[in-house]
Amino acid sequence: MAENILRLEDITMQFGGVVAVNDLSLHVDEGEIVALIGPNGAGKTTAFNCVTGVYEPTNGRVSLLGDVIVENHPQGKMKGQYLGENAGKYTQVVRHTPDQITQRGVARTFQNIRLFGALTVFENVLIAKHMRAKQNFLSAAFRLNAKEEKRMRDEAMALLKEQDLAQYKDEVAASLPYGLQRRLEIARALATNPKLLLLDEPAAGMNPQETQELTDFIRKIRGEYGLTIFMIEHHMDLVMQISDRIYVLDFGKLIAQGSPAQVQNDQRVIEAYLGVADDAEN
């Protein structure tokens, strides 16, 4: 049986009286591409934020490679009607910060590209390499470990060559075409040597040709790097082409899961998401 890279158990994220994610449980196994889909406001990005440490869930547990990174139930602070049978199940035992979660092998891209726009393509990837560096801050600041610095620069350049971005290494990131900026953002994520790559609407704003190129690119990096990929996406062609399994959220609740064929033919999904207009973007 494949190992669970990521497991969410009974995750609820409540903002005041609004329940953005309601009792969500799912898993992503080693080597899979798993998609999380749903209409606008379904809670997809909130779920991602719980995984990456941006939010502390109101209730539930997140595990990475079998280790709990979040487990929480601040007693006396929640309304039980929002949490159902799992209310009070957990007590707060741990919360990892976003940088700690990155160090444990999780990398993420965002719906709105977050490159260092004023820096070059090469510098964007090199910064990501520094996040996994063996040297400490002092040695990095004063270049006390020239061997380690050279290793990171060589690895950054090799990654750009592998991803067909080497020709743009001296270009300012903000000057690249949109599709290349998306690829650079993914390449920068790869520079942290992740075990799990989270893609938040990687095809947002792309035309059909760019979307197909991105689809091929995701397949390629999954094979080359042995990655496990968990993604949010609205482009159904991309989702159906490359996903091994799909989870569907609606109003924060899981309404369906299964293979692309199973999800595509689920009446609840058709009503909640697949039946809406194509331009219903997040």
C-alpha cells in the first residue's frame, strides 16, 4: 500500500460565525497527483492554508509523512454545531510554522504569482536553494562557506537547464511572459527539494495552449522528481487529464471523491461545480 504523504483528519476552519472548511478529511499518497476542486468560496485555498501553516485550523489534525504537524482543539472556544461529532476530539499539541513546514518538504505556488519580480530568474531560484542550505545565516551573509555557496549556485543553474529556463537566467522575472513566470514559480518551488508540491490554480490566466503546455510540464516534473502533487484548479481539462484522484468541496464540505471519471459523473458535482459556466473562476 502506498504511503500517505499528506493526511487531513476532521479539519474545520472557522472565522467567527463563518465555517470555511467543515470537517474535511482526505489523503494524498506518495507519487499521486490529487486535485481539490469546487466552486468559488468552497474552501479550497483555506484548506491549503491549513496544510502550509498559514492558518491554524479551528479543529482537526494535519499529518505529513506520518508526523503530525497540526493538531488542535482550543477547548471552550468553538460552537459544537459547526463541528458535528468531531467537536472536542483534539487538544492542541503542535503547530508548525510555514517555514518549518517548508523545511519538512512541502513547497507551494500561489494563484497570484509571487515571484521576486525585480530579481533575475537565476536569483529567484537561488533564494529558494538558500532555504534548504546547510550553512547558517551568518556564514551566508558573510560568504564564509564558499563551497556551499558554489554548490547552491551550480544546483540552481542545473535546475534552470532541466526546466528549459536557462536562456532566461539573467532576465528580470517580472519581464517574462505569463506562462514562463508560472514555470519559474514552479521551478523555484522545486529548488527546495520538496516531497509534496502544492499548486494553487497553476493555470489561472492561461490560454488553452499555455494550459496544455503546463499540463505536460506537471506530468514531466512528477516523473523526473518523483513528486507527489496536490493542486487546486478550475480548468477541468487539466484536472481530468492528469489527476489520479479528485476531491470536491462545496461550501466547505466534501461532497464527492474518486477517479476523474467517477467525479465527472457524480450528480452532486455536476450541480455544484461542473455544471456552472466555464468562466466561473476563483
